[in-house]
Amino acid sequence: MISIPKGTKDVLPSDVYKWHYVESVARRTAAKFGFKELRTPTFEHTELFLRGVGETTDIVTKEMYTFEDKGGRSMTLRPEGTAGVARCFVENALSQGVMPMKAYYLASVFRYEKPQNGRLREHHQFGVECYGSDSPSADAEVIALASTFLKEVGLESLELNINSIGCPKCRAAYNAALKEYIGANLHNMCGQCQSRFEKNPLRILDCKDEKCKTITVNAPKILDFLCDDCKAHFESVQKLLGELGIAFKVNAGIVRGLDYYTRTVFEFVSTDIGAQGTVCGGGRYNHLVEEVGGKPTPAVGFGLGLERLLLVLENTGKLNAPKENTDLYIAPIGSEAQGFARTLAMKLRAEGVSVETDIMDRGVKAQMKYADRSGARFVLVIGDDEIKGGTVRVKDMANGCEHECALDEVAAVVKNG
């Protein structure tokens, strides 16, 4: 037997309704805020992620699925959604359209890492991107969209953590202070942190190694190094969140794991899935468009893992996804009735009713058992007498009640039932 690759998961027909539920809430919430769907390729040129995500990030150094195609070009399965959206924004000259550009995506992403609860090597993200506004209002709106989605999908007891990691101007002063603090203990840190020390010391704060975390626990806080513009921007974001009634906590330890972030960064955290508590994370990335070859364009957004979200919803008993059962099962008795049932099923489907009928040549008893196990809402048994008389009985499987009606009234009975 050929088994599934490690770190991937089948979504079975019995569970896919859960995915349809969260995806439908995502689409509906995004539409409420005026965001439209955007789709980008599953793989891109590797250079896009080296330039956009950052050469010192864990994603680029350890986690990307990279391969050489038959033309000798280096390609990478997308490890996150934002870099591809930025490439799409530049290549399709979306800056010439209506601004801000407000887009969302539902996409699979690929990262080679140790599979964990709620984190797979292939997982799926709901992401939101807003291009063209440097206003704190854009930050607040994106956070409000995430908050609204999480509440509408069923989570309310989450904690929003926010921080500002400044701009290149104030980041330079902070990096100098951070390097001075870490310098004496650098030899005690992991090899990854040692290599990041010169290129991007801020990434050291994102290290998950316990020894490194102990060394950096009392490191200087970037909030103390913000320039006047970044400080004013962050204060405005906090004020706007307060006006919107969105509770938050300033957490100076949040830096996010990608190099493109500037100024605002945020995370929605749950304690219901153990160590992997972040269910949504994002922030501002004002220089990403430049990094991938476009003109300076401010941007802000977030990414949210659907597997992790579903795990939290199930752990907290908040997954209220309605099951997607067939409206009607038609059980024919005899060969003549089988042909009639197929024709009737097609007619009812054209009228907006989901219908199944026998394709296994089962007896009526076995068909009724199948209808019950499949979760059909109604069952209609049809034989020679029903065909000749033009009248049938539609049984409600929830309460056992039967509705006698003409054949051309079946759709109305099912829809109103």
C-alpha cells in the first residue's frame, strides 16, 4: 500500500463540511469589509521568497519545498501567501486600479517542518491583504476583520497581542542595542542565532530554542527605540482598536517570523491547543512591494491556519458547522421504477433539490438503510403504483412523518420541510 506523505492529511467526505463552514464564514466576513478573492500559483520562482520572506528566516533556511524544473529553474511551493500576492500586485499593475487594493485568499501552503498538532507540512490559510494605505486605520480594519471572523466562526475567548517593530530608521538603533546585549552570550546560543547575529539580529528574538530564549528574555524592547513617526502610528492603532471595542495587550515580545514586517505586528492567541497557541498572525509590511520589484507601497494583512483553527474549535466545543446532508433519497422498487427514479431525480435537481437514488441495484430494505446512514433528510419510495397514480409519500427521516403529494409537488414538500 502507498501511504500518505508525512505531514499531510486527507479531508474525508465525512469531515469536509467543517472546512466548507469555516471557508464560507471567511468569504462572508471578507466581503463585509470589501475584500475580494485573489488566487496565485501554488509554486513561484524561489527568488521571490528569498527576497520577500527573507534569507535569515526559518522558512527560507529550513522549511521550503524547493525543486529544479525541467528548464533548470529553481521553483518553490509557496510557504506563505503574502509574497505571492505582492508579486501579483506588481506584475499585474494593480496599483493602477482602485486603491486601496483589498484582497483575500484561501490557499494551501507548504513547509518542511516537524508535524505538530494543528501544524502540517501541507496546510491551508485564510489570508487578507490591504495595499496602498499607510494609515493606522488600515491596520485597525485588518485586525477588526480578523476579530470579526474569529467571533463569527465561534471563538470569543481569544487574546489579541500587538506590538510595533518600527521602521528601518529606528530598527538600526535597536539592532545595535540588541547586538550589544547579546554579544557576550552569543557563543552560548544556537548556530542559527549565531548566523543571524550580523545579518538580522531581530530574528534571534523569534528563536524557539529554550537556551536562546533564556538569554534574550531581558533583551532591550524595541518599543523603547521607536522613532516619533512609528510611535505615533502605534499609538493611533491602539486608540482605533479601543474605539472599535477590540480588547488587546501590548506584547513587546512579538516580532513575527518573517523579515518583511514593519511597524504593527499582531497575534490572536488561544491556550486551547497547547504550545501552538497562535491562531492568527499578521502586521504591516511597507517595503515588501519594493523588495519584489515594485514601487514603494504600504501594506498590511494577516494569515490564519485553518487546520489550527478547526482544532481549537473542536477542542472548545465551538464547531457548530451544519452537516451537508442530501435533501432526498429516492428508493425505486423494480427495474421500471429505477429508470423513472433517475428521471425524477434529474428533474428535482434542476429545481434546486439535492437528490440521490440507487446505483447499486439494492433491494428496498438495503436502500432505506443506506438513506438513513447517509443522513438524507427525506426518503421517497416509488414503485409501479406510485408511477401509475402520480402520487407519492415523502417521509421525513427526522420525525417519521409522511407527506402525501403529487409528483410535481415533491420539490416544494422537501424545500418547505
